[in-house]
Amino acid sequence: MMIFDLLKHPSKKSQEYVFTQAGGFRGFKSYPIVVYGDKESERNNELLKDIDMTSKQITFKVGKSPSYEKPFLLVFIDNKKIGAIFDGKQVRAMTSGSIESVYVKFEPENIVGKDGVITRHRARLFVKYCV
């Protein structure tokens, strides 16, 4: 089973953490997100790459699955899934309330393959931890 098969069935009683796009990301730390392998997230990354992110709602939903023993976070912008976070340290930071604000930025990424260079867009998350 692919890890993104889990994302189709998040737990019914999932916790949510909602943020509004921060005005900038100076002093923020990178908060890596997994997009590859999830067709819905890949499609939404392309759809959202050119929109104005000012005052957009960023939602993190805790997911659990019987086939994956650890909790993970699904990441949404205006109810469109853009990826997931599986790193336990990052999940704990969110669920413990250690995150003060969030900034999302879409960047082009060049992939070299047998058909040449392909450009795709990926969300980059940055968070400010509570002091």
C-alpha cells in the first residue's frame, strides 16, 4: 500500500489547526511537506501556484490510519489538499500548540527525466514557533 492511500481515509474525529497566511516569513523555519505520489495534492499545487495567498486559510488536520501506526497531518488551503506531513517531530509541534503562525509559498521545481526537463510547482511551508 502506498503511503498516500492513507490520505483518502483520515479519521472521522480529526483535530484541526487553522491559521491565516502570515504577512511574511522572516524568522520562520522550514516545515517540509510531502506532495509527491498524491495526485490530488499535485493537482492542487498546480492550481494554487499563481493565486494571491494574502489572508488564505491554511488548515492542518490530524489523520490516523490502521495501516500507518503514527498520526500525520494533512495540509489544506481553502479546503484544497496540498500535501501531508509525516515527520513525528513536526506533527508533535503542531499538536502541542508550538506553532504560532504559518506561511505558504509556491515555487517552481525542475525535474530532469528521460523526456527532458519538466517544471512543476510545489508548496513550501514555513512556521514560526512560539517563544
